[in-house]
Amino acid sequence: MSGNLNQVIDVDFSLAINNKTGKFYLGQDIIRELGGLIGQIFYGRLRAVPKSDILRRIHGRIFQWENLSRISTHYSEWLPLQKNINPVLHIDPLTVVNHELKSTDIVLCHDVGPITHPQYFAPQTEALYQKAYQQIVQAKCHLVFVSEHTRAEFQRVYGSDFATFEVIYIPVRAELTNQIDADKLEVAPYFLTVGSLGSRKNQLKSIQGFKISGLHDQGYEYLLVGSKEPGAEEVIELAKATPGVRVLGYVDDAQLKALYRQTTGFVLMSHLEGFGMPIVEAARYGAPCLVSTGGIFAEIGGASMLTADPESPQSIADQMLTMTNLSSEDRVLLANQAIDHIQLFDENRIYNQWRQLVHRLLRVR
């Protein structure tokens, strides 16, 4: 039927029940910016997140159980799928398994890793994503990807026959992309990695590289920030056994900003990223960045990134040594090159793309 701009979309924001990762904050921003174009917001089977911590945890468990039930035919037939007249924007692909997905729905795809690299994820994650992407392929709905790399990986596995098949990057606030002043750089003798601890982020090889570099003997440390995912125990054990390496776990925003501003260099030897927001965060605070060769890293970080073979501790060690020898002028040059590149992720540009997509979808209904 024909449409008009008084029509609205609904949003499934179920990950907000108990998830405060980058996806959560992106979802919040998209919902805020789309404003009057949104009708209802779904949090599992509810229309609001319970305010009580206990009720939120209970609701989160129920939502998780419903998700997992979808990969078990024994239980899924007892649970009716949600049906919506309006198009539904899914902030995370996994929420589609609880809906009757339509060709007018929009799915935001952050990562294809659970399909292409299931070894880096928790048990059942692959099965859930297989279920979700099967529904998406059948519905041929609107797909939005957070990077060109993610879109290419999805196309390689599932093709590109969808109503929409475009990239809308994750936004970066304009005030965080100011040019770096050499007088404001305060470099402290430590390297920094931010990201979930485990085999996917490959901290094992980075720790080995730090040890080979001999930089601990010169007073340097290597700090690891992040929560645990599969493979974390091995990372923590090696960190304990390696002089100069410290696992900080979770830190608040103020601590994280200070760590970014003063680090000798940011290191991310990850095997797999959907977008790589820590690269952007480090660059915008003036940190030289050492990332894995290939993959998404050049797309997100640009030409200013130093690179190393993520499977070679010696390659990582060599580049850590390179970062210790950067002059203040070199550091400023790299930082400003990175900031110029991340203008690509300007928030006004990104939100305008979202509004245009939704307006276009509503006009053709």
C-alpha cells in the first residue's frame, strides 16, 4: 500500500534489558535521532525495561531462554512469534528469531563472526546466528551493516538479494574529533589493549610480543582492559606469568579516557572485528595504533595505522619498539591523520543516513 511520513516503524531493542555494550549505546542514539518516526519499542515481550534490578535480571533470563528455545523445535512451537504491522528495526540480528520477519523490516548487522569464526564465541552462539540469518535470507528484508568489511563477509556467505544492502557506520561525536595539539600529549610508559579478553582479540600473541620486545626492562607496562569471553582464562594466566603485564578488567569512562590519552601505543591484534570502535577511541585521543594486517582495520583506522602480523609475536614486538621511538611530532602527525579519517563517521552524517533510510522505507510501503 502507499505510505506517508505519518507512518512509523517499531524498534526491537531487547538487548537493552541487560546489555550495556557498544550495541546498546548505538541503539539508544538511533532511537533518539529517529524520534517521531518510531512507534513502539520492544524489550523482549515488554514495552519498557523493568526499573528494579531483580525484575530486570528475571526479564533478561526469560528473554535469553526464549532466544535459546528458537533453536530447539521441542520448545519453540509452544512460543508464538511476535507479529507487527509496522516495519520493525532490529538493533541486533538475534532479536529476529522471536518475530515473524517481514520484507519491510530492517536488521542492523554488526558482525558475521559467529558464522565465519564460531570458535571465538560462546556455545550456542553460532546456532542462534544461523537461525537468525536463515530468517533474514528468507524474508529478504532491509539490511544495514556497520562496515564495508562486514557487508562483504555477509555477501560472501549469504549473497546480496535484499531490499536494502547498505553500510551505515557507527557514529563518532564531532567534539571528539578535534585535531591533536603536541603540547597536550602526555606520554606514559605503557601499552594498552581495550577489548574482551579471549582468543578472538588475540591478547596471547600481544603479550608474547611485549615479552620479546624487552620493553619491561626499560620500565614499560602492558595494560589489558576488558571483560571475559571464550579464551580469557589462558590470557589471564599468561598475563600473570609475564612481567609488566596487568589485567585491569573493567574501568569506568574517566579511567579509560586517561589511559587512551597517555599510552605510548594502543595495540589490537584481533582476529575478528565487526567495526573496531576501540581503534577509533584510541585514535581520537591521540594514541598511535598498532593493529592486525588485513581485515577491517584499514577501513576503520585509515592509513595512519601501524600494522603487524597477528600470528607473529616478533612482528608485534618490532612495532611496539617502533612506537617507543616515535617523536612527539610523529605522534601528532599520526593522530591527526587518524582523526581526519574518522570524520567519515561523523554523527550528523550517520544519523541523516538513518533518517533517509526510514523515510524511504515508509514512502514505498
